[in-house]
Amino acid sequence: MSDFKRGIEIYGEHFWDFYNKQPVKVQDKIDWTVTLIQTTKIVPEKFLKHLTNTDGLWEIRVSAGNGIFRIFCFFDKGNLVVLLSGFQKKTQKTPKSEIKKAEKLKKEYYGNK
């Protein structure tokens, strides 16, 4: 489709492992949010936010029902968004272990290119 501004790539199985465990309602909201990121020139921070103190990691922010979900990603080649992993957020702060996992996956991605 010509209205897409960004490409989406999924690296490895971590994202799919997370996605496939979610109820259909949550999967639908993830799909909607990813499509928004693909097609919207300036994505509101409510849906896509740069994580400070990381090596270029971003989080896709999804709220569905009473759950809050995060999907780590980064940009490659300008407009390619690479999805890494996701989790359900249960506290205000993003767990350091989840950030470390995403940073490791990003390193792997570039190591395998």
C-alpha cells in the first residue's frame, strides 16, 4: 500500500511468543497500534515512545481492556521498525530485565545482518 510510511519487521520469535499468548482483543489492539505506526507520519507518544538511557530502543504502547502492554522496537534504515519483544506491564517502571532482553535482541539483529 502506498500510504505506508514505515515498514515493520519482526526479529526472532520473542514478539510472536508474546503476541500468540494474548487474547484476541489484545492482539487486535496490537495490530491496530502497529498499523497506526506504519501509516501515521507523526505518531503520538501515547503509542510510540523513545526510551531514555537505552541504545535507541523505543516502546510501542498498547492499552487493551484493563491491561497495559509494551513492545520493544527500534528503527533500522530510517523507516523500518523492527519489533523485538513484548510484555504486560504491571508496574509504573519498565522492568530492567525486559530492557536488557530487548537490547540483547537488538545487538543480535545487527550481528546477524
